[in-house]
Amino acid sequence: MTGKPFTWQIFERPFLLFENGKPTHLFAATGTGPGMYQVDKTWNMVIPLKQTS
């Protein structure tokens, strides 16, 4: 991406990674484009989750 704001058109197939019984990362398929399910760029992304003690 270019560092400019954008809108995700899809965010699907969420998957949580668990380590020692706690979720640590959220994975999902996503993409951008002119409209819902009209995507021109797609990728898989990972979002680290905040860890609490």
C-alpha cells in the first residue's frame, strides 16, 4: 500500500493462532478494490493481539 487510507472490501477466513492456550495473532484474507467483492489486490494479513498478563 502507499501509506494512504483505504477501505478493505473483504475480510474473510479469520483464523486465531494460540500459544500456551492464549490467542496471539489473528490471520485473515483481505483485499481492496472498487466495491464489495470487486477486488483488484488481495493478500493474507496477520494482526498481533495485545497480550495481557
